[in-house]
Amino acid sequence: MVKISSARIDMEGARVDRVVLKDYGEKVVGGQYGVVTSSFDVDCSQGNTFHYVLGDNCSITFSNPPASGVNGSFTLILQQDLSGSRTVTWPSGIFWSQQTEPTLTTAPRYADIFTFTTNNGGSSWFGFVAMQNVYADSVQDTHLFSWGANTNGILGLNDTATRTRPTIVGVDGVADWSSISAGGDRTMAIRGGTLWGWGTNGAGNLGDGTEVGRSSPVQVGSLATWSQVSSGGGHGSAIKTDGTLWAWGPNTTGPVGDGTAVARSSPVQIGTLTTWSQVSAGLLHTAAVKTDGTLWAWGTATSGRLGDNNATNRSSPVQVGTLTDWESVSAGGYHTVAVKTDGTLWTWGENSNGQLGDISIVDSSSPVQVGTLTTWSQVSAGHAHTAAVKTDGTLWTWGSGGFGRLGHNDTTTRSSPVQVGTLTTWSRVSAGSTHTAAVKTDGTLWTWGYGTSGRLGHNNATSRSSPVQVGTLTDWAHVSAGDLHTTAVKTDSAVWVWGEAGSGQLGNNSTADLSSPVMVGANIGPWNTLGIGALSAGATKTNGSLWTWGDSVSGQLGHNSTTDLSVPTQVGALSDWSKVSVGTKHMAAIKTNGTLWTWGVGSSLGQNANIDRSSPVQVGTLTTWSIISAGGYHNLAIRTNGTLWAWGSDKGTGEIGDNNTITRSSPVQIGTLTTWSKVSAGGHSTAIKTDGTLWAWGDNGAGQLGHNTATTLDRSSPVQVGSLTTWSQVSAGGSHTLAVKTDGTLWAWGDNAFGQLGHNTATTLDRSSPVQVGTLTTWSDVFTGSASSAAIKTDGTLWAWGLNTSGQLGDETTTNRSSPVQVGTRTDWSQAAMGAGVLGLTE
């Protein structure tokens, strides 16, 4: 029987660490990792540990088991993505130890762990549930989800595929970053087995086949088989799950290792071997360990940093000595350090600052042992100093003490290891150019050294000569200190960055330095307001940035072009946007200073000219705009004084509301009242006053104005809907209207061709006055699309109904619904927006 315990599986960092499995005297050997969204195969020949994040409901197969008569086993970790509730279809022939097939956890970001064993060549398997419902999600940021039709990339998911269930938007998606390395002025990282890079790229440093710098993550190729990456001074190296070694970047002195001096702008394989286990890229050299325990190095040999006992540059790997007991290696600026399987520590290369730790300042061109201890567990080589952690949890540093990078509360250089404080709770350390970062066993993060550009993450640029905690969080898993910036991964596998950003190395689509950690990815929350139209979408974040995506035929994305975008992209670099609303071919937004801006098709912009705009242009000079709603081709807005304004195209049914059907090229006031509080523009217009009364005007072809008239009479100015003063929320769809009262009841009227009124009737009967949807009193907000409806309850659940041909209801079907159906099981929905697709925001 296969046994498993928490000692065997380390879920920290959303992966299985390559650690010695001391309880059973074994190691995790190979395996696979990635996000899966359909059918996938567990290839037993690849290792004994497999970890998959379920991005959708999936089916599994097992392949390449050992021959019949040979016992084979593996561990399988299945983790829910941020949506949760994903299911799997197991292979036939599994005999479960508990007699019944297990039910997966449904909680987002939690995991279930199983072991399987066979001795008949895979004809049958014995399945054991090792652990379930483990690894809690600690993500606190809001998340943006989208679903439904995806024409022109309106869902922001980097494709045009329709979605029938909520799918998280943004490059961080499932926050499944694993290996990460900050080197020079760029960062390389792996997420879900795919390789990503950002920062400077003038010599092909990112490996994406270009020499274009990137200020946000760009994927390197399309493969999902990367397992470990290291970013050096100018080049990068990585290992795939099949044990092959790859490298890219500048190559004058051979640090790429492909036997040439030719720069490579995309990964090239180094030799043909499949036995590489760990690699480390230094300033101009590289070092690596194979699965047989041999140590190899190549690149610049100055100061003996290659360890092969001479100063000759090498353009391909050369073995360092003949020993086969090397465990790990770290290549620094000008020296190299390594740990053997017996726990001894060895160093070589430049030693002008005592960074070799051998009580001298003499360079060494071959490995020299640091002391006689056998308790070293992890080591990191910086540019001129070294940091290491022992098995007892103590932290030690030596080398250059400039800027306090050694953490001994001074700037004194040390030529042998000196303990940092007296604590025994250190787990990981990373030595950068002039600063150091470390994580404790309690998940806290600490930094010290040179503080310029905010690289220490303490919200200032102050240097520190002893460890100072970064914030108060206790969910840090890994950290990598670069030259001028720092990157770290939390236990939820999200990447955070801070420090110098001049080359875009922070990956947050900006070149502004950051002095405290910020999460990487387009889905960085918290998001503030959402808008989605027929073919494009937009959103603002609470940091004041504006993001758009989808169709841009009229320049409505605001990026000064008509190029469609299938991922959220920031509009300019300003951080003073407050609200955004999306029409059919235009957008409108309000800034924090109260100014109003529009862009897209000219007839809808209110700029007194029928000229398309592909970037935001201010409407007038007023600074008193507070609420905006973009309809199909017209707009409604409220100023801070409570007055109501409208502009844009009038389709001849009076939706502008100024008592005629004339298109307006600039805002016109609707009446003289100063008591308007809410507006919603769709195919018609609706508004609520401060006294709780509800008003509607414009097209009334399906009774969507709610005036209960015998005829579907259009209105060219606001007309009150009934006489009640208890309306709190309203949303105007294509030809129907939804509203919520202060008592929490939900009401609908207008077109019902697809059941969008939610009345659960056998016929699709239109309604010309408000009719209650069910009897519940727990509705809080409503949202309408062209022929679909959605609402949020006070318990945070999201419900949808109506047209569903593109999966816009999010219930994993394309079946129209005439009454509300719940969207998933989440209870943290805070906003939604409906158009051709749907956007949803969680808290």
C-alpha cells in the first residue's frame, strides 16, 4: 500500500517542492504541473507526482504505467481554480479504498490529494484518498470574471471562445505562479507550466523571440512543460519537465551554453540530455546540477567562477570536478556557491569581499569548503555577498557589508559566515545585488540592505542594516532579490513585485518605481466599476487606472488606435479615473476631479462634433459630473447638483428626453429639477429621483417604460412609473427593464421574448407595467443586457435569466431561462454588467 503524509507533500507555493521525503526515504521525481480545462493525461513515465489546477470540468486518463508485474504508483493533486466547483471524470478500472468514488472539494483554491498504484500494467488501479479540502485560498483582492459571447475578445480572456460559466479575467488568472527569478532589470517566471518574462529585452533577454522591452508579462512560446527558470544578469536558463535544459539571451562569453557566442532571442536547447535537475543563471555565467549529482558550469570564467580550475570561458557545459553528490547550486555576480547532499557548503570564484566565506579574500577557481559543518540547507549568491540557511533554521551571511546587506546592523564586510540574529525560524533567503530578502517559517517576509527605488518594500527608500518585516502578512512562500527590484510568491501562488521599474521589470504595465509590494497581473484588484457593451468592455480599478478591451472599430477602447484587444489593457498611464460606462461603439468616463470624458463613435460623444475619437477627449470644461450611463448610442448623466443631462443619437423614439427626437451633439439638461440620483441608459432611458420615484422615457415598443398604457406609446421626456416612492435600483436593457425596491423585492417589465422578465410563465408575455419576480425580499441590485437579466442578492449570490444562446447566463448551458437561476455557488459577488457577454466582480 502507498502511504502518504503531510511530510511528503509540501503545498506551499501551490506546487510540490523538490524536497527529500525523509519520512519514507524517497524523493519527488519529475511529474507534471499545469492548468487543465478539458481532458488531460497523467503520463506515469514522467514521474511520481502530478499537480493540476482544474480550470474547468475535466476527464482524466492514465498512460504509460510500469509493465505488468512491476508495482507502480504516483501522487495526484487536483486543485480548484478561483471559480471552484470543478469536477473530474476518472478513468475506468479504479478500485477506491473507501468503496465509492470520492467527491472533490468545491472551494476555490482548495485541493484534494490522491495516490494510485497498479501492478498489472495499468489494467486496474487502486485509488487512495490521501488528503482532501486542503490549501486555503488567501487571496484578498477582488476578481473579475466574464462569460457569454466573446466576439472581438469582449470577455478579455485573450481569445474569442464563448464561455458558459464565469471565467476569471486577467493574466494572473488562476494565480498559479511557481518558479520565479528576478535578474538584472527583468523577471522570469513560470505559471501553470508556461514560461513568462517581463522587463528589459534589448538583447533577447526575455526569450520571446523579440528585442522589445515588456512592462507586463509576455509568454515565451506556447509550451506548458517548463518546471524551473533562472534569470541572470543578461541571459536566462530554464529546465522543462522532461529534464531538458534551455537558455536564451546575450551570449558573447557563452553563458547561454549552446556552444556558440551568438545571442539567442528565444530558448535553445543545451545539448540533448534529459537529466538536468536544477539551474542557476549568474551575471555572465551559468551553473547547473544533473539528476546524477554532477555539477556543471559555463560562460565567463573570470576570477574562477566556473570552478573548473582555470580562467577559460566556456560556451557549453563543463563538469566541475568528478563528484556526484551535488544537491543545489547558486550562480552570483562573480562567484558561485553550492550545497552537497551531505549538507556541506562549497564556494568558488571572486573573493575580494570575502564572499567565498573561507576566511580569506583570495579568489578560487575550484570549489573550497566553507568550514566543516554539514547542516547547510539553502544558499544564495549575490553580487558580492552570500546568504545561507541551515537545517536548524538559522540565517547566515558573509561578504560585502555595504549598505547593510548582510543584516548584522552594520556595514562591515565579513569573510566567513556570521549568524544574522539568533532566530531559528528562517526558511528561504535570496541575495540580490545590494540587498537581501528572506522568508520565515511563519510566512513573514523580511528585507534589508540598500533601499533606493523602494526595493526593500517598506514603503520608503530607506536602507536597512538588519532584517525588517515587509508589511504584516504571513502568507509569503518564496522570494527572489534582483539587482534593483524584488519579486515574491505568496502561498496562493500570486506574484508580487516592488522596487525599480524603469525597464518594466515589475510587470505591472508601468515604469513607475514601487516601494511596497504590488501583485502582478491584469486582474490586480480591487476593481471599481465595470461596463460592457455589444462588442467592447471597460473597467476602472480603485487605484484610479482605466482598462478596456474588445472591439475597437470606432476607437472605443481609447488606445489611440482601432485595434481590437482580447485582454484588459490600461488606457494611458493616468490614475485619476473614477467611473466608466460602455455603449455600443463608445465609452464615457468620469475622473476623480469631476470632469467628463468620452471616446469612440462621434455621434455619441457629446463633443459638439460628429468625429470619432480613439482616445479620451474631455466633454466641456465642467468639473461637476458625478454619474454616467452609456446606452446604445446615447448617454445619461447626473451632475453633483442633482441635475439630469443627456446627449447622443436619438433613434426617433425620444430617449434623449428633452421633449423631442433630435440627436444632440453636446449635453442638454433634461428639465430643471435637481433631485435626480440614478440613471440607466439602454435601448431606452430610466432614472430614479432622491424621493424614490421611478421615471422612464424613449422607446416603448414592448412596454419597457412601464406606464401601463393600452398602446406602446413612446415618450420624449421623463414620465413617472406608477406613484410609488420605494424604488432603489433600476437597469434599462435592450427592450426591458428591471428594478429593485427598498423592501428587497424584484420587478420586471417590457419585452419577454426570451423569458428575460423572469416571471416563469409558460408564454413569453410582454408586460407594460412592473410585475414582481417571485416573492423574495433579498434582492439588492439588477443588471440587464439586450435580452438577458441578472441580479445580486443580499447574500452575495448572483442569479441570471433570459436569452442564453451564448452562455451569457453562466449556468454552463445555452438554454434560455424564464426564471432566475444561480450562477455558480460563490457568495461574494458585488457587481455585474451585461452586454453581449457578462462581467462579474467578486469582493
